[in-house]
Amino acid sequence: MSAPSLAGEARGLSPLLREVRGALDSLAFPLELPGSDEARESAAAARAQLNDYILPRLASLDAPLVAVVGGSTGAGKSTLVNALVGRPVSVTGAVRPTTRQPLLLHHPDDGAWFDDARILPTLSRVRLAADDGGSEGSPAAVPSAALHQASGADTLLLRPIPTLPPGLALLDAPDVDSIADENRRLAGQLLAAADLWIFVTTANRYADAVPWRLLAEAGRRDVLVAVVLDRVPAGVEEEIRSDLLTLLSAENLGHAPIFVVPEMTLEPARMLPAHAVEPITRWLQALAADADGRRDIARRTVSGAMRALAGRVDAIAEAADQEQSVADGLRAAVEGAYGDALADVLAATEDGKLLRGEVLARWQDFVGTGEFMRGLETRIGRARDRMSAFFTGRPAPAATVAEAIGSGLQTVIVEQAARADETTRRRWRADHAGRVLLEDVPVWDAAGVSAEVAREIREWQQDILLLVQAEGADKRFTARMLSFGVNGVAVALMVVVFASTGGLTGGEIGIAGASAVAGQKLLEAVFGDDAVRRLAATARRNLYQRVDALFRREREAYARCLQPLALQTPAEALTVLASRLRTALPAQPFDAGDDA
């Protein structure tokens, strides 16, 4: 495929890859599930792969190949790098770890490719002086100011080396099994940003588990890998090579060239003699000299990285689906507990329970004797006279009835709010993830909730008063409103809202029924029966909305714990993106066996 068509294909892939990156950016995996840590790490690794390698490489397929030299502690990576460029440019020694900052070596003509954040954009750049081949090329000769700048592991040292061929850069990475966590993380990041890997191991450590996990990843990504078997004693080369080849073949890396560096005495400055690495040097020079071949390697590595990314996104989608399922259960527990609480409050306002005790007594005081209520049903005029008498001071004022109703209603709502909170906490504690989230939920504040409920009830009663005033604004109702009093009519409407015989027993049924009749007849005398039904329905609806809003505020602390999940890309969307990635994969440019 020609360079222009490769560039066009890259431009076509970029929007999809940016969409994948946006989806990965939204993932937090906030729940503590068995696979959550792994999912977080996998999502971070996928984002890093996109930012560090796939997107920048697609944007510059003609850029020099980046060969990362990696391997286990003490395998001789830095010694190999020094030998490949023909001078000591990377620190070697017995103290571990020796490679603390990654060092990228490139031909002077290729410097512009690496000065910006084309690859590894999260690493800052420090450009070191060019090496002219003298002993001053040692890192120890770098100005102290530059070394101070480069003191962090998040710094990429850049150094032009004339002995490297144009089109190829070497990146000396920290040990993949370093005792320093940051070095291990950085080594993995650098390997993921490479076009090809030069894996350095030794005769007695080539089967170590840690580096083979990375090599297995290379096999899954179809990365071009070369293996340097260092410090091989005489007489065991073929045996070790054969065993190593078997291990490589099991990881889809059977095509990887194996270079053997025999055990030998190092020259001054801890340098390997040039002939020891000549086969590796020739191989790298051949890769660098073939522009089309370099593009093919880059394209192949990008394809493999995208294929691995698709598989990773699928696995991430499974983890996201598991978290979503647990979160749905936790959310359902909250909604169920508070939904039941709201239903119980509404039931208490409809079954006559709120007309017990103090409310009944105050209402009786307000409307007069039972004999009055029996006569009220047929003699509306007498009801008006008696109601008018309340406002001359003989009976208790309407405010005492409203206060009793408010107190009873407050008790019901607060009890249900407490029960909903207790139920939610019990259900969340039964789940490990919920138990962890509960640490961020404040202890239920009984006094605060009670005060908020009292305020809502006062505002609801004020709404009823305004409702009565608005309904009675018509001049035809003015005389009747004045006769009964606005507060009295509002109280009567509250009684009608709560009037029913459900839940009452014995003599309470007659009293509550009579209370309902008294309120109903009073309101009908003022507004008419159609208006009474409409006013009662409006008052009930207003009460429902206020209690519902109050309970919604009560469960906000739980909702906040689950909010990060609501902002995540859904598992289904991640699965679709993984499928689109596979569909968009470019065809393989050449057979893997041609690499060796």
C-alpha cells in the first residue's frame, strides 16, 4: 500500500480512535468489586496505548521506528545499547536499578520527530548535547542543570547519536521487573509505545515470569520482537536457543530473530566489543534503510495494537457491565426503600389515621358538638352560624387544628424517612461494594430531617390557604368566605384531604366520618361540590410532590456515590466500539515470517 493511501487510512481511523479514547476517559470503576482494580488498570493502559502510540503513529507513519530495549534487571540492556551505538551513552553498573530515566537515542537528522509530544506525550523532554564520539559522550558529562531537569522518571532524555542510522531510534527502558514500582510502570508504558521490541535476557533468566507476561502481550499485538540472549556460556547456546524458541512459539513469537551474545570480558568503560553485537547492528541497519519496510512495520504494529485494544475494550466492557449490574441493585435498594416510604406516607394521608387523637379533638373543638355535626348535614345555615361563632373566640381557633394536623403528618413523614434510610443502609451493608460506598454517606440527621419536614408541612398548609383564597376570589363566594373565615375553610379542606374510615376502629369510625361530613359540607356550602373535589385533588397532589421532593433530597447522598457510574460509557456502547475497531482494522501488510 502506498504512503498516500496509508495516510488516508490513518485519517479515517483517527475519529473512531478518538471516540474510543473519550469512552475510556469516562470510566472510573468506582465500585470495589473483585475485578475493579484490574479494570481500572486496563482502562488506563488502553488510554496510554492510544495516546502514547496508536494515535501519534497513525499521524506519522513515516516517522523513525522506535525500538525499545527492555528486559529484566541485570540483563545487560544498557551495555547492549552502548555497544550498538559504539560508545558509552547509557549508565551501566552493579547498583540496581541503573536505568532510572528513559533515554531515547536517534540520528541527528531525526531530532524534529521527537522534540514534540508525538510519542509518549505524558513525558517531559530534556534534550542532551549531541555526542561527537569522544569520551565526553558519557551521561556523566551532561551539564548538571540538564541532569537536574531529568531527575524524575516522567522525563524522556533525548540524545542525537551520529552512529545510529536515520529512520531508527533506540529507547533504553527501565527494568520490567524493577524493584521500583514507578520504573516497572514506566517500562510497560515505553514498551507499549514501541514499534518493535529488543528483549534482552540472559542464559539463566530467559524463562523468568515477569518479562514473559510482556512478551505474551507482544505476541497478542503482533509486535516485531527480537530477542538478545546475553552472557551465554560456551557449549550451551543451541540448547538454550532451542528451548527459548519453543517458549517464543507458544506466544506467537516463533518468527522473532534470536541473537546470542556469548559470555565475555568487557572492554574498558564496560563496553562489549563491536563484533559481539554485529549481527544485531546489521539487522537494525537493514530495517532502517528500507523506508517501505519501516512503514509496513509501523502499520503492522498499529494494527496489532488496535486488535489488542479491541480485545481490551471488550474485557473492560464486561467489567463495566458487572459494575453496572451491582450499581443497579444498589440503586434499586434506594429507590425501593424511599418508594415504599412515600407510598406509606400517602396511605397514612388517605386511610383516616391522621384524624385520630389530637387532630380529632381539635377538630371537634373547632366545629362544635357531635349534635352540631349531625344537624350540619341537613342544615347548612346552622353550620354557617356555628362556624362564625368560632371567630368570636368561643371555640378553639383554626390554627390549633392546623397545628395538630401538621404535627401528626410530620411524625408520619419523619418515621418513614428514618425507616427508608435504615432499610437502604441495611441492604447496602449486605453488599461489599455498597458497604464501602456507605463510608461516604453521612449519618442520618434526625433533627435536620424533622426540621425540614416541618418546613415543608408549613409551606403545604400555606399553599392550601392560598388555594382557598384564590378559589374564593370570585365575588359570589366572598360573603360565604367571610362567614366561615379563610383559615376555617382551609382547615376544613385539610380534613377532607385526610378523610376516610380506613384503619379506624369502633367509635373512631363515627367520629372520623362525621369530621369528613362536617368538612365536606362546609366546603360545599362555600364552593360547591365540583370545586371541592378539585381543591382536594390539588391539595393531595401538592402534598405528594412535596413529600416526593423531600425524599429525593434524602437519597441524594446515596445517588452521589453512584454518580460516577451514571457518567460512564455504558457497557453496550463499549462493546459496539470494540466491534467497530475490529471492522476498521487495516489488512496485514506482509506475512509475519518475512520479519526474520
